[in-house]
Amino acid sequence: MSCNCNCGADHKDEKMEKILSKYEKDKSNLIQILNEVQETYGYVPKDAQLAISEYLGLTMAEIYGVITFYSRFTLKPKGKYNVAVCLGTACFVKGSEKILDRLKERLGIDVGETTPDGKFSIEATRCIGACGLAPVFTVNDEVYGKATPELLDKVLDEYQAKD
């Protein structure tokens, strides 16, 4: 089966075939499909976008628009440890920008990037609902409150020692 990008390739691997087979060919299933793709691959790869485009009859622009609108979706693979710094009002006022600056300096990457070894990625988020612990950062699903650049260093050291 050839794709909408006119390259003649089939952009569906076994994982994509399995995901798409769960859903009717209805445009209203796009978010659910994207959620499952994000969970499966850790991001939404271009081949997956092409497969979804073909399956649901949507343009790549429509799919890209949805992916970039919702912060849950990402176009690049995240690191094994995704470090997210909250920049919501309470966290920002209490110094989260210093934590983010230290994180970027320490890892040598910017927001939205992943270290070359694939171990860490940086994300800047809005309020995560832990304002009483501000400033806050997370590593995957672990929340670190009343954070300081020193706490960040300690946590990063622990994660770097894991592997």
C-alpha cells in the first residue's frame, strides 16, 4: 500500500497496524490514536503520522496541527529521564527559571531537546498542580518540590548513577 507522501512506501509497521486496527476509520479517533502512538513510541514519529493520515483520510497538516497544539504529544523522542520544570506562576515567582537554567547548563541541551546518549530530555511545563510545593520539577512521574538548583544537581547525580 502506498502513502499520501507519494514515496510509494508503506509507513505502517506491526505496532502501527495493531494500534490502527483498534479504531474505526473515523476522524474523531485521531486524539485516541495519537495518545496510543505517543505511549507506544514515546513520541509521534513521521511514519506514524503518515500511517494515520492514510488511515483516517486526514492531511499531514491536520495531524501536525493537533500534535503541536497539545503539549502531551511530541515530535521528537524524549530521553529515558524526561526532566520537566514547571514555569507556572507560583513556581516562576519562587525561582523555577534558575532551576531550568541550571538544568540546561548541566545537560548541555535546551528545552525540547534530548541528550545525545538518549538519557535525558528537558521540558518546560505550565502548572502541574503542586503550587504549594513551588518551585517544582519532575523526572518522569516523580515530583520534586521546594526545588533548588542544588536539589536538581543531587537528583541528576542519582539518575546518572543508575545506568
